[in-house]
Amino acid sequence: MENPVDSKVDNYIACIFTMMLPGLGQLLKNQTIPGICWSLVVGGSYLINGWLGLAFHVLCILDAAFTPQQTSEVKVTTWTRKILMFTGLSCLVIYTCLRTALF
């Protein structure tokens, strides 16, 4: 029986998920470090300027669409990956709520 965490993700699926949340497509393709870096860079650039954030978001989408899937460089267990995903998604939701409340 194959582990669903190790299954391959098509590039268009990763691209669609990256459109929703920056870095999520990279995380689905087992690119943990680039996914976290993209989410931090795009989130920070949206804080600085909306157009700058949009430009980095487009670059993140293109990276998810055209980078081949790799094996994970950081060997983490399934539970660790789930905790990291939950923490990242929680931070993005809190950021979105705070951004809409402040502006």
C-alpha cells in the first residue's frame, strides 16, 4: 500500500493550490524549504506593498508550475509535516484576518 504523502502531485494541481496560498503547491510537491520560504516572502511583500506582493505571488505560482517534483530534502515524519502545515495555514489565516481588520 502506497503512502499518500509520497504520491506525485501534478504541476497544475500545485499551481492551483499556490494561487490560493503561496507556497502550498511547493509543500504538496515535497519541497518543504522552498514552500516555507515562498510563503514568508510573499506574505512579507504583501505587507510592504500590494503590487510587490502580487509580483512575488506570480513568481511563486510559476515556480510551482514549472519546477519538477523532488524528494523531500528535510526528512520529516508525517505528523511533523501535518503540524508544520497546520501552523503555516494558521499563520496565514491570522495574517489575513489582521490585515482586513487593520485596513
